[in-house]
Amino acid sequence: MANFYTDNSDLKHHLNHPLMQKIVELKERNYTDAEKFDYAPADFADAMDNYDKVLEIVGEICGNTIANNAEAVDHQGASCSNGRAHYADATVENLDVCRKAGLMGMAMPRRFGGLNFPITPYIMAAEIVSRADTGFENLWGLQDCAETLYEFGNEEQRAKYIPRVCEGETMSMDLTEPDAGSDLQSVMLKASQREDGTWVLNGVKRFITNGDSDIHLVLARSEEGTKDGRGLSMFIYDKRNGGVTVRRIENKMGIKGSPTCELVYKNAPAELCGSRRMGLIKYVMALMNGARLGIAAQSVGVSELAYREAYQYALERRQFGKAIIEFPAVAEMLAIMKAKLDASRALLYETSRFVDMYKAYDDIARERKLNDEERAENKKYSRLADALTPLAKGLGSEYCNQNAYDCIQVHGGSGFMKDYACERLYRDARITSIYEGTTQLQVVAAIRYVTTGAYLDLIKGYAAEGFDGKLAPIAENLSKLTEKYAAAVAKVLEANDQAYLDFMARRLVEMAGDLIMAYLLLKMSKTSESFYNSTLVYANFIAAEVTRHSEFIENFEIAQLEAYGVKA
């Protein structure tokens, strides 16, 4: 019997991070739920044991059902008829198994039927599901839209909708339109308020993941005469009320089990979620941050499967009288794949822990006023989460694509055929660096933390922890690379030219991300010898990357921008 949790000891390493004790205490309000719910933990050890057992269930379902169904789902795909989207047969089976196992609404409070999981073990479950079937993770993972309902809906809306999600109903976030892709300020789906105070929605949404879901969060223009983000509000649409039809589903390259829909709203009844005019400015930003963390988890799941498929094939495939893993060129590819996987996973869970911390304080603040120390911690972790989320999504999805590419390369000609999972994996991986904000948009979000010095401060904080023994030479090399990064940032900022900064932004962001991930691996190697090889390999890998970027910046003159079609 396969189990995608117990077969990966790295997951337990991240689950048992020292910060988890504080996270769990905040999430469990010092375990007061144990008085009301017989399945609530009585203490920290009980909570961790609970997470471990649930993740083991997730791993078993993924290893024995969802992964086995992935190929059939890819072949059948989703379909559309009579204004409705229909899942592949095996997708229906997957959802049914997850519902029966109680794996929906995992992060929601127990009073609404959830498991009250922190973000970190929930994101771990998302990674495991993605390894089994990347497209199915989209359907299962959209349960985190309930977080937005919980944070910004009123108590009546929470009580009405969140229990349905916990029971297994599906969700979607309806943001994109034919003329409003990444530029959500241009959303024009119209929200009209009737005389009785209720709302109806009219217009078209496009590229909506799981668009025929049971409960939708919809970004719509509620303010007459507006054309920017200040005229947008967030609404809740319930499929039971009718008014929305599926015009078509997209014929996609990959993730074929996840229906991507074009929706037509015709006087569809809806409820305002939160306050008017805050739809894009506040609610979608929160929604997208959660979604981006989910895509980062999805990316790590793909990277995990890509590495495993490549490694297993390299062990078994023989050429010139020996297994191809014995050839240095193949061995190096596999080592770099593993290093990228471990680095992106380290960043994913560092980010998720920071998210856990500030969300726990935000939730407590709904019940009582935070004291000065709590407010300071809330602010600190909120900033760290905002800084690391675009790195985790942007760089994690890029590594995911690179690992999927190299997985096929290890397979050679066989990898180009549909006989091996790596062909499907390669197609599924491609979307991760596009949806929920392209890598280029993640750079736009991240560059402010370069210019303010936030990333450099974080890097220096990691370095200050100290590393000895065989980790000392790696730390010394990372220190030198940090100096190159700092010099590159200084040179770009000294120019005081926005076009120049925008042009160099991706290089600066990648350098910061490379160093952060390298230090996270170094920290992990202090407590577990199993990460040493990946730490060494990754440090060597980024030495070339950081040097390449720093030399480009050092030798570049602003006047050269014109050759790239950029106006200074």
C-alpha cells in the first residue's frame, strides 16, 4: 500500500519545526476547544499526533486512489453540456473519497465542522495531493477560499456557507474576465442592488478554475461610473440560486481534470461579502495570497513526483552495460533536481509558518484586543509572510517547471511518449508559473522587499545563527554571495531610474530568493544530516546563478536599455 506522506520523511521534518509549538498554542487558544469537542487536542503533543494521523490518511488516499486515477482523469478530462461542467468519472470518485474521509474544510474552525488545522499541515496536505494529481489539487485546494469567507464574511454568512464546504461542497474564485486578466482593476461584471437591498450579477467571467462549483466568491463592479479598483466589491454566489451557466470549458494543455470555465451571469442573486469598494483593495489581495501559497504547494508536489520518476527511471534504465544513474551527467541532473525540490519546499514551509503566525493573531484580534507584544509579533510575521509569498510561488513554480523538464530529459525519448507519467507531469507543471499571478507579477510584488532591504535583513538574520563544522565553508561562500547581492542592489538603487529597476527586478529577486533558500537548507542541515547533500549542491548551483546576475548588473549601462526595447 502506497502512502505519499509516510514515504517522505522530509515532510515530518518540516511539520516538527520549533515554531509549530507557538503556532498550535495560538491556533488552539491554549487547547480550550477540548472542552467542547471530543476530537479537539488536549495539548501540543496531542495536536501534532492529530496532524500526523490526518496527513497519513491524506497520504494513503493519494497513494492508493488519487494517483491511480490520474491517468484516467487526464484522458477523459472534464466536459460541458447543457450549461454545466462535468467532472471526469475518476474525479468524482476522488472527491467522494475525500469527503468521506473528512478532508474538506481542514483549516476551518471546529464550530463550523472543520478540523481547525493550521495552514502549515494543510499546505502539506496540498503538496501531497498535488503529487498524486496536480489537476485534482485545484479542486480540492479551492476549499481555502473558505478562509476568505471566514475572515471577511459576517457571522450569518460563515454559519451558512462554511459548514457546507466542510461537508464537501466545492468553491471557486471568479475574478478573471475576457478583458481583465492580470489587470483586475478592469473587471466589469456588474453588481446591481435592487430596491429590497439584494444584489444581482450580470456579465461574463473567463478562465475560472472549477467554475461550476457550489459556492463562488465573485469580484464585481458595484459602483456606477467607476473604472478602477475602488469600484469593485466581493460577492458570494450560491449555485443553488441559479443565474449562472457555463458557456464553455477550455481545452487545456494540462490539468485536464480541473474544468476551467467561461461563465455567464444573468441576474444571478448574490450576497455582498464584507464592505463595498473593498473587493480588490483588500479581499482579493488576501484571497490571492492564499491561492499563491497553494500554487507554491502544488509546485512542490509536482517537483517531488518529477524527481521520484526521474530517479526511479535512472536506476532501472541501462545503457552501455550499466544503469544511467551511474553516468555523471545524469547523476548531476538528479542531484540538482533534488536540491531545487528541497530548497523550494524549505521556502514553502517557512512561508506557511509565517502565515500561520499572523493569521492566528488576526483571528484572536476578532475576539479580544491584542497586547503590545502580540501586535508587534502580528506585524512582524505579516510582513515576513507578504515578503516570502511571492518568492515561494514565483521561484517554486519555476523550479517545478525545470524539474518537470529535466524529468523528461532523464527519460530520453521514452519521456516524450505517453507511456510514462512524466509526459503528463510536464504538461501539468506548465500552468504553475502562470495562474494566480505569473512569475513576472510575483517579481513586481517582491521587488519592494529588495528595495527596502527586507530580504537582505532576513538573509543576515539567518547568517547570524552561525554554522560550524562542514557547514562553515558553505556559510562562508553564502556570505560572499550575499555581498554580491547587496552590491548589485546598491548599484541599481543608486541609479534612481524606475525603468532600470524594473528591468533588473527579476535578477535581484532571484538572487534574494536563491540566498534565502540556501540559508534555509543550511539551517535544516544543522538538525538533520539528510539535507547536507542538497545544501551543498544547491549552494554550488546558486553560486553560479548569483554571480551571473551580479556580473550582468555590474557591467550593464542604463543606455543599453534601448537595445532591449526599454525606454529609460
